[in-house]
Amino acid sequence: MQSKEYIKLNFGISEAVQTLAQKAQAHAATQYVKIDEIKELNQYRVIQAMQEYRVSETMFSGTSGYGYDDRGRDTLDQVYAKVFGAEAALVRSQIVSGTQAIAMCLFGILRPGMHMISATGKPYDTLEEVIGIRGTGNGSLKEFGISYKQVDLINQKIDLDQLEQMIDQQTGLILLQRSRGYDWRNALSIDELKEACMRIKSIRKDIVILVDNCYGEFVDVLEPTAIGADLVAGSLIKNPGGGLALTGGYVAGKKECVELAACRLTSPGLGSHVGPSLNMNRAFFQGLFMAPHIVGECLKGSVFCGHFMRLLGFPVSPNPEDPRGDIIQAIQFGNKETLVAFCQGIQKGSPVDSFVEPYPWDMPGYAHQVIMAAGGFVQGASIELSADAPIKEPYIAYMQGGLVVEHVKLGLMIAVQNMLDKGLICL
């Protein structure tokens, strides 16, 4: 039986939807070549770093309690630092999200009386309460006397002139969000990040540049810390965990900056010296080893999604031919019903909880209701195929992840078929 017949028989996907998917696949072939080139070089970089620091099987067993003298954990930190072009790194299972990793950096670097600047517009929703832009406080930077300024993007680019005017002697940290977040904009490229870092350092060398690196790792052949950023932070259940990490996060950058962040995770005086690995070292090492390949699969899925949804007439960002700075593909639906049907279709195409139907809900940390399709093996792991969206105009879904590109293709076909069956689109 051919796959086309199998898909129709077992998933109820019509020939019309499959034909459109085949057309999108043909359009994506050119972009796949470039993705494979980046993936290959990144794979070599990871292997070389593991060889340099003599990773051995004895490092895979974990520690408990305080985690003193955990050779595997300490070697993993060194490998991450090498891969990220940084002086030091902190990789811990005790960091539960990218938001926590970024918050550690903010609270570690900034002091009362300082201010921070977000140079890429409003930061991701879950950081708003950390900073004190939204919410009642609960220990936000604002409560500690740290003020906030923001430079909005102009034509999806960093307004470097306005940023320069805003910097003064109280500026302690500048945040650059690499990914699009819940915004209709392209992710920042490594070249754009490099230009911003050079401009900031030409004004004041002591300002700490922090890059929210979530969804951006291994999309290019360099990381922000290799081109001038002082710190990057992210989650292991996104790109660098390679689909194998069950939890965790990382910080990488200048040694003194990483240690300041570590002191916010544990305490001053303990810093990076503690943190039991709890038998997770094997998954963290192997996840990093798999990350370049998995990110390549995610990127291929995103490119396919861009072509597929554009053929249906939906605006997409980025355009499938454009260079990518993250693994996210945004699709604008224009109305709530079509958006919800798309996300429910992605869930229906998942290997786990495919029978569950997601609906918008009041998710902690977000200003609007959010719908999340995430039928993965690790809760909230957006390196696995997932789609989420704030329920607000113009009703944009953000699709990301996919451990294998075939799953992304199947999930999208099921999502389109779901919209078609509900009479929300026509072919």
C-alpha cells in the first residue's frame, strides 16, 4: 500500500489536501538544502566539543543532594560553553523554563537604581510580570527599584539610533529577544544581533547584553555569545534538549555573568557549585548531540508549513523562502474559529493525547486566553510539534517543533482537513 492510500484510509485526509501538501513539499526542496548544510556543520561542532572535554559513560550517572563534585554536570557545562562560543555555561535540571533562565540573568545582573532596556519591543508575555510591566508585583524587578524602558522595532528591525539615545549611566542591561514571541515579525538573524552588540558596546562596554535565545539555538552556525552577547538563556525542552531532555534550562556567556545568574538559582556563595543532576546527565548529553539534527527537522517542518499554508491563501511569517532566526512559523487566520480548528487539528495529529481537544484557557503568565496544541512526550516541550496562539486579533497561530519532519507534514494535513471538514476553508 502506498503512503497516499494509507494516509487517506487511516487519517481521513482527502486526495485534494494530499495533492496540495505534495506541491508544498516540492516548493520546500530548495530551502531544505541550506538547512542540511547548517545542520551538518553544527553536528560537527557538538561532536568536537564532546571529544575535547572527554565525555565518558561514567559521567552519565547522576548525583543527589547538593550535587557536589558532579563530573558529568560540570563537563556538560564546559561542552555547552564550547558549543555556544562562551566562557562558561550553567546547565541545570532545576531551571524549569526559559522564563526562569532569563529571570535568573535579570535578577543576577541588575541592582536597585539601574534600568533595563528591551531593544526588541515588548518582551515575551511571561516576562512581563518578571519585569513588572503587568501584574501585581510578587517580587518583580519593579518592586526592587529596577526600571524598564523599551525600544520598539521599526520595519521589523532594531532601532539602533533610538536605542543609543536611551542608554545612560543607569542602564545595566539590554535585552534582545531573538525569536518572534507572539509578534508578527521575523526572528533576529545572527548578523542583526552582531550589529546591535557592536553598537551597544561602542557606547558603553560595561552594559550587559542578554539574548533571549529560546527557539534560536542551532538555527545558524553561530550563537549570540560567539558574536558579542554577554549572556544567552534558554530552555532544554526547546532546541538544545534535542527532544530527550525531560526538563531543564541553560545560561551561557561571560564567566562572571553566568556566575551571577547561578547565584540567583541557588544562593550567593553556592552559585554553580551545587545542583544535583538526578540521573539526567545522559539525556542532557544525548539531547545536545541530537539537537542539530532535530532543529534541522523542525526547520524543514516550518518551511513546509509556510509553503502549505500560503498555498491555502493565509499570510505567513516568515515567508518560506526567507532566512530563519528561529524554528517558529506564524500563520494569520483572521478569525477565532479557523485558528482554533487549526490548533485542534495539530493536536489530533499528535502521537500522544491525539484524542484530546484543546480549547482556549486562562494560562498563567499570559494576558489573553491561549490555546495550546501539544501532544508530545514531554509536557510543554515545544521542540516537539506544537501550535499555540493568544486569542486576540488578528488570530495568529505559532507552530513550532517536530522531532521528525514527517510528523509535521502529517499534523498539518490533518489540521487542514479539520478546517476543511468544518467548512472554514475550501479547496
